[in-house]
Amino acid sequence: MAENPEIIDLDLWLDNQIFARQNKLKSIFWDMLNDIGNSYDATTLTQLHSESRGVKLSKGNELEGCPYQVLDLIRDFDPAMGLNIRVLNWFGHGLFLFVLVGKNHPKAPLVQLAEYKWSFDLSSTPWEYSEIILNKASTNNPTAKQFKNSNFCQWHKPIQSSNQISLIQSRIAYELNKLIFLLS
């Protein structure tokens, strides 16, 4: 049945509990990402990548119609020599870890990322999350031609979710620490 553009769902609009539940979840994830970000000091990040600009949390409400939160570590987005590690919490879609590695970065662990089940992103830009995640614009076995033809070198990995905050937090920290080890 087609929706009538003249009729709105007043029951949904007036159900403030939906918004209260969503806002509570946003707050829980925000605090969790903040704690994770604060667990990495500037010295550690600078040792990993000398051009590190630290940690940043950001959020938005409209990524394909859903709210999202981002934790960035290092924050050097140069496609040739940069390095950024991103945790994306995309409501309705899941948790994902991304690493953007400059194509000429001396510490780029390309083979190891594939071995640890990271997917190489084949989207038009590193920020096309709907293309990467929803349309599966990535590969687990990138070819030399795919590396060469890409304007950037980004990998991603889903983080298994849970209803237990401590379990989610430990899974993110585990994957981040493993990635930092590979980049060291």
C-alpha cells in the first residue's frame, strides 16, 4: 500500500519515549567512544605517526537517515602519507573500524590487514560509508590493480556488537590495539 503524502504518523511523532531511548543510547556510545579515545595518549599516537593531530569525537544525525558517531585517532587524512584510524558507530547499521593509510606510508601493513580479515574499500572516496557498507564496495582480496587505481588506501572491519557495554568496549579496544600493533 502506497503512503499518502497528506497523512503523517502522529503516533510516532508524539512518542517521546522513542527519542528518549535513542538519546540514551547515543549518550552511552558517546561516553564509551570518549573513554576509548582518552585511553590513547598523544605520545603514543605521535610515535605511531609523527604528524598525529590527536583524538577527536564527532557526531551527526543524517548518514543515510540515521545518526552516527565517529572517533578519530591520529587525524592525518593525506592520501599519500597520512594515517587515520576511525571508529564509526552508525545507528541502524553497526560499529565499524576504518584505517586510512597513505598509499606511500612506510608503515602500511597491507598484507597483514588482509590476513586479519580487513576489507579494502573500493568506494569513490573514503567517506562513502553507504557505498562501502551497504553496497559492499570492498574486497577481502585486493589486487595490485585495485591498489594502483584507488585514489586512497582505506580498509574497514565490522565490530561485533553486544548488549553489554563492557563487551563492546573491549572488542573495540582489542581491534584498535591489534591495528596499532600492525602499524608499529
